[in-house]
Amino acid sequence: MTKQIHLAAHFPGVNNTTVWADPESRSQIDFASFKHLAATAERGTFDFFFLAEGLRLREVKGRIHDLDVVGRPESLTVLSALAAVTTHLGLAATVNSTFNEPYELAKRIATLDHLSGGRAAWNVVTSWDAFTGENFRRGGYLDKADRYVRAQESLRIVRKLWDSWTDDDLLLDQEAGVFAREGTGAFADEGAHFGIHGRFGLPPSPQGRPVVIQAGDSDQGRDFAASGADVIFSRHGSFAAGQTFYKDVKDRLAKHGRTEESLKIMPAVTVVVADTDAEAVEKARHIREQQVSGPTAIVLAELIWGRDLSAYDPDGPLPTEDPVIGSNVTQGRAGFNDPAAIIKEWREAAEANGWSLRQTVINQQNRQTFIGSPETVATEMNRHVQENAADGFVLVPHLTPGGLDDFVDRVVPLLRERGVFRSEYAGTTLRSHLGLTP
Amino acid sequence: MSRLITAIEIDGAGGHPGAWRGPDVDPGAILTGSLALRAVQRAEAAGIDIATFADTLEAPADEAGAVSVRLDALGLAARIAPATSRIGLLPTITVTHTEPFHVQASVATLDYVSSGRGGWVADVSTSAEAAAVIGRREPAPAADLWREARYVVDVSRRLWDSWDDDAIIRDAPTGRFVDRDRLHYVNFESPTFNIKGPSIVPRPPQGHPVVAVRVNTPEALEAAADAELVLLSATAGVEEQLAVLRAAGSPLVLVSVAVLLDEDLKAAERRAAGGSFDYVGGVEGLAELVREFQAAGVDGVHFRPASLELDVPVIAEKLLPLLQVTAADRPGTTLRNRLGLTRPANRYAEGAAR
């Protein structure tokens, strides 16, 4: 059976994928930018709009990193505002489970769900580091090993609160004066991380309960997603890695009593579209050069080497030192699991092609996922979905806020022609777009 | 006499517990936010300056006959922001069991999505119910909690200042998006929490979104000294409390009145049964009461209508014209402008030359 593709629009992030120096680049914080991208996504009948989160500005060598976009809004507040200017688009908020409490998360996300008529999603992320903790009451209170335990417990309790009302509990009987069934919403929970009780003050929304997204990639993270997520936001955009990840995760579902359709796998991808394949390749190269300036190449290399490389010339050869494992030269973003292997690969590629450090970073690290004419991109995306490398994609544009205009105008019509992507929304809730049952 | 400031409270279907049962009220619209939206739009069209949004951390009490649900006030205010253009939006946000860093980032974001009309009513959670739904702290005396709330207000303003207004430089030649010398660690320490900073959100459009405090206890009265806008309970000693606030330097004080309006006094009293109000009756009488408050020196009035559907249109269309409030005579685009508050200088920014 032909699978239907699911699409999401990622608001450009605070990393070097986002090109801010381009003349087309606009504010990363003004509401107009969020409105523009959401309107584009809704015009393209996307499943949802996705917002990442930041809880501490990133640092390199003890100083705030100044080369990438810095500063973003608080997710749930922006998405609640976007609910006013969209009608069908899902609204996905990344919110940390380490530095938020389940009751508050449940209340705020359920509020967004009601205000949007059943279009909310929660992307559950965790952190454990003392660096982020310095902005919060408890500091870095959590062990790395405990973060999924807390996240899992947090998600379980949030769901319990969302499920604390049945669909029949909201009576709204004006004659008899009964707003809701008495005693509804009562909850109590005791666990390793939480001991709470009380009453939850919101009934189910039109989609039952908000969609849950998860992005973890470790074995623990994958199990967490298989046990309870509706969507996985994965980083395996390439075809082969996508297929491997897809099978691995879908195979885990059975032991949780779940069907393969109940979990959608949507890797983050970047797309470059131009009139012809050759022009697209040229455009993609230009974008990568914009994404990796000389200073950015040094910082990205420092992230892998785990040491200060500021003495190196980005236009010269690769550093000769070995990496430092477990360094904290950069703070506030994900590190690499096996830097030595990446460095080996980089050295071989640099030698074979005569690349400088910057050229190596440009070619090895920032390659866009889909590059080509609208026809090529549509074909390739569809192949990924039909051959189970993905169920859909989270598109990460490099420009704020117009970075998906081309995709929506030129690729989406082709996907629709092929009957693999909706021409209009069949339902009004995010669950309905994703083909998920409550 | 200076221009009267007016504000309106949004709480479920209105301040009367049975407001949701009224004729022509769709109780389901409490949950979609459309009941609140319509009331705020009516208020805005009539020239009202501010909408406040009631909230508590815990769910409303599960009482027979009353509304037992409540949307998060911050989310509701943000939903209303793009659908309005002039009215200030002040959700109630509690600070006792929440994270100050999130609170300030959310209020700054509300200021962005409303193009400079954001603020908040800072409140504490003294109840055992609020403590139990979070489970991290025991209930504490109001005096302690208000003392902490003042630290939260202080650190919020510091975090709003942690970005200079011109921190984003987009300097292509050097490859720098921000000038990190214009971003500041606040290194805030208080008895109950510490925050490093800077904020994740750039300095909001108003510099500092407006901070309000609702005063209905002596502890809150003391803490209100830090607020730019005070909502003073009408039930006891307005003049005495006003004197305390003026001595402490409070710039703007509104008296908060729960009102139910009907020219037919018998009908008004029937509707009022089961509720608690400062004023029940026709608009002339309320206008007179407002003038008395004004003569006593308050800057304005915060109306808490019994029913959003029934009383807001009366306030908008009948009462405000009597008070010579019109939509036309309000200056400025931001809430601070509208209220005559200056945009605060950034405490961390060096020099004005940049």
C-alpha cells in the first residue's frame, strides 16, 4: 500500500544551519517571522510546525557563542499565539522534562491543545547538565543516568493528568447547574522522582490528548520513544541510516503492545531546490559555504576535537592532535559519541581531495539531505518513505522565515500529484493529520 | 484630573460562579478561549487599557454549580494577542512553585507576540493544593512567599536587561551575530534560588513588560511596592492603602471592583445571588463610585465583571462613555506608552552612545 508522507516545518534554530548573513534573512524573534513560516507550512498542508527550546545560551571556551543565531522565544507562548493565526496546522513545542514539573507541563500543553482545537504536541527532551541547571532552582540535580528515568516518569504522569477526565465528564448542563462530573480530574502519583496529588483542571481536547514527540537516539532513548511517543524526531536523514533506524525502532514496538502505524518516524532533513539538479548542487554548495565561515569551521572542529583550536588557520590543514574525550570546551549542545572515528574519516577525505579544514567541514558535516530539481526531490523523498527509511520529514530551512517557500510552492504540488501527500486537510486535529488514534 | 486608566478581569465566564449558566452563554467557549477573546475585543474597542487574566497554579475548586476548569492564563493571553492590537495583556502567573527563569522568558515572549503589550500579574501560591500538585515544597506563610516573589520580580527585570537592546549586530565581516559584550550574566542570588543568566529571550519590546500585583492581603501590600501597577481591593481602606503605596513610590494604582450591572435593580439582585460584589446596580451609580475613587486619588479602575457576556458590553457601551473614556484618546503603541510609563534604561548597558 502506498504510504502517505508526513511533513513538519522546523523553525530555524540557533546553530550554523541557519544562515543569518543572507540578505533574505529576517528576525529570529519577531512574531512576524513565526507567522510567516507557520502560514507557509499551513499553505503546504503540513502536519505540524516545530519549535526547539533553549534554556541557556551556548558557550564556547567559557564565552557565549556569538557566531550563530542567538536568542529565541519561549515555545508554548509563541505557539499559543500561532493558534490564533492558523486553523489546521499542528503546533509542536519542545519542553524540557528535567527543569519543568509534570503538573505544570500538563496544564500548559493542554491549554495550547484547547486553544488550538486539538493541534498541540509536546516534544519531550531531557537535560542533566549543571551548565543548564545554573538557570534553575535545583541546579544540576540530576545524574545523566537518571534523566530518562525522570523523563519517562514525567511523561507517564503528564499522560495520567491528561487522562484524568473521560470524554463524558464535561457535562455543561446549564439547566441543572452541573459544569462537570463531581470529583473528576482527581489524581495521585508516587514515584522515584515525584510525589503529587490533586485535581487536574482541563478535560480532553478535540484530539483527546496532545501528541508526544521524542528525539532521543541512544538505546535508552529509542526504548523511551517506543514505549510512549507518537512521533520520533530522528537525526537519521540518509537513506541507509534511516532504514536501519526505522527497523530498529519499529521492531521495539511489539513488546510495548503497539502497532507500527502508531509511531511515526520523521527525521530532520534539509532540502535545496532549484530549476535543475546541477543548479541545485551549486546552490547547495553556496549555502554550505554561508553556513561554515572560517571561525565557524574552527568552532565545529573544536566540538569534535574537544580542545582549543583557535591557533589553527581554517584555510590550512586539519589539526594533528588527538581528540580530548569528555571535554567541555563547548557547552549547551550535543557532543559526538565517537570523535576519533569522525576525525579519521575527515583526515582521509581531506587528504584525498586536498581540502583545507574549512573545506573539510563544509563537505563532511553540512551536506543537505535532499538536493535537486523539484522532480528529483519529490522522487527521492517519496522513495525514503515508501521504502521505510522514514514516515515523513521535519524540514529544517536555512533561512528565517522564507526558507520553505520554495519547497511548498514547487515540491509539495508534485507530492500531491503522486497521491502521497494531502491536498487539503481531512480533519482538524494533529492526531487526525498523523493518522493516530488517541 | 488625569486620564482614568481602565482594566478588565477575565476569569472563566465571569466573576459570578454561575455566570456560565446565563442565557446566551456558550459554556464550551470557556475552553476554546473564544468567550475570553470576545470580551477582550469588546473591551479594546471601547478603549479599555488592560485585560488581566485570573489564574491559580492549582485547578479551581470542584464546587457544585461552578466552573471547575481553567486554561493557563499565559497561554490564553498569548492566544488573544494576535487578535487584538491596542489593549495590554496581563496574565496572572504564580511564582511559588514555578521556575523564575521560565516565568521571565514567557512574559518576554508575550511582549513579543503582542508587539509590546505584555505584562503579568505576579502572584503567590499559599494553598496546600498548589503545593501538592507540584510536590517539591511545603506550603509556606504568605509573608515568606511574597518576599520570594519580590526576588522573582527583581530577577525577571534583570534577565530582561541581560540583553542590551542592540546586542544583535549581524556583523557579516567578523561573522558575529551578537556582540557578546552586550549580553550579561545576572549572577542573581536569593535565599531560595540562584540564576546565572543571561535570558534566552532578547530584551522585549517594552524593555520591561509591565509588572502588576493584586493587593488583598497586608503581605501583598508590602510586595506591591515593586510593581508598576497595583490592583487594590475595594473592600477595605482604599485611602489608607493608597497612602502606603504612594509612600513606597507605586506609580499606578487601580481600585479593583467586582461589578454586576443591570438598570433593573430587582433583576440585578436576582442575578447577584450566590456571588460576591462591590457594586450591583445601574451604570450611573457605578460611574459615581468610580468618580469617588478617582477623587480619593486612584489612577484608575479594574472591573471584575460578573458575566463576560452580559456585563462587559454594558461596561463598554454604557459605562465608559459616562466616564469619558473613548478608544481614541489613548497614546502610544506599547502598553507602557499607553500608561504613561517610560521605557526603562538597561541597567547593564554601558553608555548611551551605541
